[in-house]
Amino acid sequence: MPPLTALSSARTVTFLCLFTSQAALLVLSPVLPEIAREFGVSTAAAGQLRAVTGAMGGVTALVLAVLPRRPGMRALLTLGAICVGAGSALSAAAPSLAVLAVAQGVVGVGVGLLVAVGIAAAGTWPAAAARPYVLAWAIAGMPVAWIVGMPVVGAVAAAD
């Protein structure tokens, strides 16, 4: 395997995977009241979209754990990123609450892939001596998403 550059290092890739997974989860929260108004449901009903996302992410991680054969980690991480991106785009354009729920399910699959495979990659890709360091950076992606992402999401939500 060729040497990894800074942007493709296991530390950077796994950090960005877990960052992306959490950023995808936090985006919905500040706009739930607007979603509820848009689709004529209560905020509590719109909040159930989070349950759809979480359930699909959990099921995805469980399925990965029991599959006897699965694609390589790079392919699964790519699929996870595609699911988060496609689900987010579909969420933004959703014409109904049902379509939004499906879109959030797609996001959940992506989140499940990014978290489960991102952590596995952090424990597999680097040399044994570097694994704790890479895993620490990977897991740091989640709180960094909240620290950086929440103010950005709040500012965007306040704009429109």
C-alpha cells in the first residue's frame, strides 16, 4: 500500500467520517419547529424523524456486525458518505413528511456506516503502535461536529 498523505491518512479519514456522522445528526434539531409548521404536524411528531434516523443507523451497524462477508472498509465508508449526502439533499427538497422520513432513514444508514466502519478502520488501518492515536482522533470527530456544527446550523436556521 502506498504511503498515505495528510489528507488521506487514517487519522484524517476516520476523524472526518465520525465528524460527518454527527453533523448529519445535529442538523435537524434546530429546524424541527419549522418542519412541523411546513408539514402541519406537531413539533413532537416532527421530532420522530430523529427516531427514524437513529433506528436506521442502529440497524445498519447491527447488520454490518453479523454479515459473514462484506465489502471493504473504503467502499463502505464511501457508501456511508454517499448516503449522508443523498439523504441530506432529499431531506432539503422533501415535499412531504413521508418523503422526509425516508430521506432521514437514508441519512441514518449513512451514519451507521460511517460510525461503525470509521471506528473499525481506526483500529485496522494504522500500524499497531499508532492505533490508539488514530482512534482518539477518530472519536474526537464527534464532539468537534457538535462544537463547530451547532453554531453554524443555528446561524443558517436563523437566516431562513
